[in-house]
Amino acid sequence: MTRTVPGWVAALASVGALLIGLPLIGLLLRVPWVRVPALLTEPAARDALWLSLRTCLASTVLSVLLGLPLALVLARLRGPWAALGRVVATVPMVLPPVVGGLALLVTLGRRGPVGRLLSLGGVEIGFTTAAVVIAQAFVAMPFLVVAVEGALRSLDADAELMAATLGAGPSRVLWRITLPSLLPAIVSGTSLAAARSLGEFGATVTFAGSLQGVTRTLPLEIYLQREVDTDTALALAAVLLVLAALLVLGTGLLGRRRPARVRATASAATTPGGAG
Amino acid sequence: MTGLLIDIDLPGRGVRIELAVPAGQTCALIGPNGAGKSSVLEAVIGVLPPASGRIELAGRALDAPGVRVPVHRRRIGWLAQRPLLFEHMDVAANVAFGSQGHGRGRAAARRRAASELERVGAAELADRLPWQLSGGQAQRVAIARALASDPGALLLDEPLATIDVQGAAEIRQVLAERLQQAGRPALLVTHDLVDLWRLADRVVVLERGRVVADGAVADVLRRPRHQFLASLGGRNLLAGRAVDAEALRAGDLVVQGLAAAPLRVGTATLGLIDPAAIAVHLRHPEGSPRNVWPAVVRVVERRGDGVRLGCLAGGQTLAVDLTLAAVAELGLVPGLEVFLSVKASQVQLYPR
């Protein structure tokens, strides 16, 4: 099906594309490609890259491990608690990350109510790598929750009931029926969460600080180096850009392999995440 | 008892019913929309807990004071309007899912699935994915899957309602055979007279949550009482026996019609006639109609834009729909002697 759009819509669309595309092209043009391998092996850059990959992986796993059950419960809740739960679960998506970081700091930090209890037990979270993972999961998990919960609500509850009448208990229904049907939404939600984790800056710097090798992730390193050593900052930026592009591309390819009906559910599910 | 016992109160749905379906019997539940048929099925499946009373299957309480067996342990098989196949599994895996649910090993479940698919004539579909099936094929697979789980009782919720006429006839045949072999109690909700005739032994009419009539299908269709007729969509039913390949005798009436396959003489047979397909004449008509019967007009009543006559012919009551103009022109009043005619092509014949 081909659809034509009015000329002025096309003109505005071009401006929009330029607004997004031009800075990306500008960045790619300025990256000192020849020196990138050398720049990335410098200790500070290497530490930041390694830390980012580790924390991003950890926070993504955490997001899936906790976000999936949260989405499953939210989708089945009814009434005012469901509405409240949904708001709480999605607020970090629209909250300025620095505010999120502040909230984490005053709660889990050494002088916060939870942090004080933890430090009595000898556990310190503030300004550790664990704090980075928590900050990333705080901002990233809602993307997964929203994607999966949307897909869950458009899922056919009768199919699950049918599975139960065939003798499948609640866990078997979850593993064999519900989760496989949600796979496209889980994949897209996970990649959104991973991308968000990778780019996390505000909450991390507020809650975890900026210690090389401990809490200084790629975005923090880029911010620090942008005045001092622009070339290193650009090289690291290029790495982030490539990783983000790979995540988006990978998700797209996975989505395309599914049959039409399943894909329809998946795209319906990603819409709320995309809008947020 | 060995069958399915339902004796429940569902005050939220205004349903209170007591019904015992012995093993091997298929009991049809009919009645207007909102009569409570679906509520009864939901209660038996286990998603609608009765406020009081009990549901028992083969002497085991599924719902009783202090007892509430969860859906997956009730062994109640369910066949819905939609096939509800699991979209991410192929057909063989769908059917094996039902079989595996009860502790069978994977290989045994696969073998059972293959044999169930064979029995519903869907063996060649085993490797397909659900979205590659037609509605009728999908429903065959759903039948195989429901039976592969060895349910203690089967609930059939208008299983043929969304399938085209030709497909429905074939699947009805499959279902009739499998129900007979299974020897389980079965509850069938339907609005279709042909389902009733082909699949059910007994029919129970629900109205406003109560059983208002209960009888053997053959008796009910031979002498339909008002409650049954009201529930079955206004077609004339003539139940009798085949007298040749394309005719049945009901009472003193011989009815020529069309059958999907030639009838065997003596077979119990049902004829269906749309009230609008019957013409009324004051004198014996000339021409082609194969069925012409002398009759007496018993009732004349307004119905929407037209008139419905109740006529008595050969001991059978027949409803006839006419326009107001036709009624006026013929001067039809109760007690008048007339002739009814209907073309054989307007009469469907179903052997049982």
C-alpha cells in the first residue's frame, strides 16, 4: 500500500529528520577514527568502557528478573491499586534522572533510612558499583515493565485458561504459554532497558558519584573528557552510538522473524515504551 | 454416581441449577442468551466458584463446602467457540500439551497426540503452525487436544458456531464419533438444532437461570413443547423415520427433502423447514412442489411486519410466515381448511 502525504507534511518531516540526523552525522564526521583504537586503550577510557558493559549487563538482567514479575502482577491487578502501581512503576521514565538519583541517595545513601539499616549490617551502597547498577535499573526497568504489561493486556486470557483445563498448573502456564507469547515484547523491552542503562548519566552521577573504575561509566567519562580531551570523548561517544545502534538493529531483526500475528502484538506492545 | 453432578447456586448470575449427566451421555443446554448457560460452564470449568452447592465428577468433589479444586486439577475438558490453539507451537505440540499435562512423558505424549490427530482426520497437519490452518482445521486440532488430555468430562461451548456450514457438517461428524467413543459425560451449549440432533442425547432448557424443561432429544424433537421451540430459532422441525433416500415420515406427514447423503430407510431423521418457505393455497396447487399437504389453520398472529400461522397437517404443527397482504387476500382465519406446499429443495433432512 502506498500513501501520499501533503507536500508541507513532507517538508516538516525533512526538518525533523535533519534535527535528529544532522548531529549524529556531525559527530561521526568529527570522530578521529584513525586514533580510536589507541584512545580506547588508555586506562581511563578502558575502565569506563569495561565498567559500562558490566553494569549495563547487570542492570539489564536485574530489570528482566524483577521487571517481568512486576509486569505480570500489574497486568492482573484491578482497581485503584493497579492504577497506583502503574504510576509508580512508570514514573522513572518521565522523572528527570537527576531527581531519581537524589531520591536513591536520600533513601539508600549512608544517611538515608534504608541505607542506615544496611550500613548497620556492614553494607554500603552509596558510591559503589552496586549503586551504578541500582541507578541504571531504576531508570531502565520501567521501559521493560511498560512494554511487557502492554503486551500482557492484549494477550488472550482464554488461551491461558485453555492451558489450565489441559492440566497445566500456574507455573507451567507461565513458562509454556504466557512467556513465549510475550517473547517479542520481552525482547524489545529488554533492548530498550539495556539502551537506557547504557546511556544513564544523571541518576548515576548523583547517587554513585564519579570514581574511575568504580562508578565512572562511559557517559560520565565522556562528560569529563569533553573539555580536556575532546578526541577521547568523541571516540567513546562513537562507541556508545554503535552499541545503541546494534541494540536497535538486533531487536528489529528478531522482531521480523516472527509470524505476522505475533508481530502485531509486539508492535502494539512497544508503542507505549516508545511514546514514553 | 459415575457422571457429572452439578447442584449449584450462583447468586451473582441469578443461576440455580441441579443437573446430573451420567457417563456416556451428551446433554445439551439450550435457552435464550443470558439464561445462564455460560455461567454453568464457567462454574464447571472452575473459574466461577459457586456460592453454595457442589460439583462432582465421577464421585470426586470439585466444588463442595470446604473444597475447591483448581482448574488444572479438575480434569474438565473444554472446547470453546474459538479453537484457542497456542500460536507459538505447531499442531503436534499443541495436542501433546494436553497429553503431557497429566504426567505422561514427552515421547508418550507425542505418540498420543499423533493418534488423536489421526482420529479427527488431521494427521497431515501435525507440522503446521496454527496461523497456517483454516478455522475448521484449527477446530479439529482443538478437539484432538481436548481429548488427548483424557478429561473426565467434556464441555462444548458452541464449538461449531464460527465455522462455515460445510466445514461444520464434517466436524460435527468427527465430534459425534469421538463423543460416542469417549464414554464420558458431556455438556453441550448450542443454538443449533442440527448440533442438538447429531450430538446430544438429552436436552435441558434454561431460562432465567433455572431448568424449565428436560428430556431425551428424540422425544423432544418428535413432540416439541413450546419451551423447546422458543429456544431453537423458529424453524419447523419434523422428526421421524426415513421412508426412502430423500423422504421422511413424521406422524401422517411424508416430507420430501434434501439430504447430504441418501438416507437409509428406517433411520431416525430430522427435517427442517423455514416457516417462510411454506406457501398456503385454498385449492390443491398445480405445478412442481413435491410436498403438498392438506392442513387446518389453528392460529393467526401478527409478528413484526408479517403474520405467523400455526397450521395442523398430518398431526404435525407447522409455523408458516406470510405477508399481511397474502393473509388478507386468502381470507385466512382459524379453522379454515387449506393446502400447504413446500419445495423439496427447501427441506433439509438430517439422519441421526
